[in-house]
Amino acid sequence: MNTQTPFQTMMREATRLTQAGQLQAATQALQRALGGGVQPSPEDTPAMQATRADDQSLILDGCVFETGERTTARTHTGVDQDTFTTASYTHAGITRRYKLYTPPCTAGQASALVVMLHGCTQNPDDFAAGTGMNALAREQGFMVLYPEQAQDANPQRCWNWFKHNHQKRGSGEPALIASLAQTLAQQHGINPRRVYVAGLSAGGAMAAIVAAAYPDVFAAAGVHSGLPSGAAGNVAEALMAMKNGSARSGVVVQQAVPTIVFHGDKDPTVHPRNGEQVLAAVLASQTNGTGSTAEAKAASSVERGISPRGRRFTQTTYRDATGAPLAEHWVLHGAGHAWSGGSASGSYTDATGPDATREMVRFFFSQPRASTH
């Protein structure tokens, strides 16, 4: 017995026609579904509002997307190719180039924005190739922003995480990155509560700073082979922190966002103690003064595993009293200073895994959406 409603039947027919390449017929079927079976007039066809469907399927620009929220259903516009565009952005007198990846068929309907901060000597193209983040974005339908550090700002193209004027809200590179992310999210119709930041090495250190300074902008953070916010105040302190872990207590983080940390326990460039310190800062903040880091650790779970290519790892998950994840700490046994699970087409990658790109995005999207301010 067929229990589908007429609406569901027409939506499934529209999906079938789209997959068969019959876009005009699919558009007409979608219009009939949204119009209660009545053929709309020509002036109604460019754009129509669609409420949540029982089967949660909508055709957007000729592609089928799963959605549980009110969205806009539109006819095919030919947006069926992904793009990786270059532009520049200026905020408070600082200008940086950036690249923006847009997956096919989004045209303003991307579900989220992930900001990726490269490491020293890298650039957006290198970082995108090494992490494979664009390929995952194409698969899951989100946008990726790669701000680019200028060589005249740092000879090695490192983000200036160790300088006091780039370590707080409303100042320097953190302010520019947050402003750029907000601007692009607004321009592309991205939910402002689904913006995330991640980085490697110096980029990981800057990701920790940006997330701590702008918890109202970023819902979660990923720090790979990085350092905690406030780890150093000058070059000498930076070198010591990289060698031994930070000797500073770090900045006071009032509202840390959920954070996932990856660090190789044989990292010769950034001591793995720094990953532990990133984690400790997040947990100390998340307890909001009501409990200690030790108490938070009591609620943790530990899993040990091995990647398909033979890398052993320990994954520790920390949750609050409600069971919501506060942080994850992935210790990569025997790994050095490289993006876990990355591709050899980019620098500073380790193909043996586990897949840090996919695990970070999984962690980001599992978070309760932060409140807007």
C-alpha cells in the first residue's frame, strides 16, 4: 500500500527527473509539488519558497539537497561547477588576499563556512591540496575560506600568533579573519551560527586565538599541531614554547568554543605539550569557574585505534554534564609535524592518517549551534 502523500510523490518524481538530467521536467514537477498540484504561471517560476518536506528533499539549482530548515527552492541556473576564487579584503587598515571554495549547486545555499588557516611557508592552494578540505566540502555542501598571510607581514608567511597586537579581539589579524568570515557568511547566505575555524601549526595557533577572541563568530575550532592562545608574546618566547610548551599561563578565555585538537607525539617542531595546553585552556573555560580541569577529565572517554594505513592514535573526548562534547584530543603516535591523513600534493602532510579533515568537520557539525549576539 502506497502511504506517500501527493506532495512526497511529486517531490520524488522531481528528484528522479533531476538525476536523469531532465531539468525542465524536474522544475515543472517541483513547481507542481510546491503549488499543490497547480501549474504555476511563468512569472512564478524563477524562485519559490518551500517549507520543510516530509522526506526533507529539495531541488536547488538542479541538485538534490537534504535539509531540515526552511530554504529557497529555485530552478536550475547552470551553477553546476565548483569554484575556487581569489580576492582581497581590508579591515582596519590590514589587507589580505584569500581564496574561497564554493561547491557546485549552492548559489547562496551552502550549509556552513569553514575557515582554514595555513601554516608557515604555505598558501591557500597548497593548504587546500594537502588537507583535501575542498573535496570534502564538495561532498557535504559547505564553503571553505582560506585567508592568506602576506609575506611583508611575516617573511615565512606565518600568522603572527606570538605578537601581542595579534592576540586579542578587535586587533590585528584576528579581527581581520573574524570580519572576513562574517562578511562572506552574510554575502553567501550562510547561517551565522555555522561558521568554524581550523588551522595547522602557526595557523593552528591563530585559530586558537581567533576562536577565543570571537566565540560569537565561530561555533567550534580545530587546532592541528598548534599552540594555545597567549602562548608567547615575542619571538624568543615563541621559540621556547614551540620547543618545550608554553611557560605562560595564557590569556583568560571567558567563553572558549568546542575545540578538536590533533598533535603528533613525535612532533619536532611544535612540542605536543602545546596540544595538551590548548585542551586545558578550553576545558578550564568551559567549566565556567564551576569545576576544575580534573573534574572535566573525569567525564571523558578514551578510545585507542589504528588508521587504515597503520597510524596508531588515542582519541579522548570530553563532555559536559549534559553529554554535549566540549573537546576532543587526538594524539597521533609516532607522527611528526604534519596534517594527519593529508595528501602528498600539499606540504606538511602525513597520509597515514587518521583523517583529520573529515574528523574536524564531523566534530564541527555535531556541535549545538552557538547563539548569535
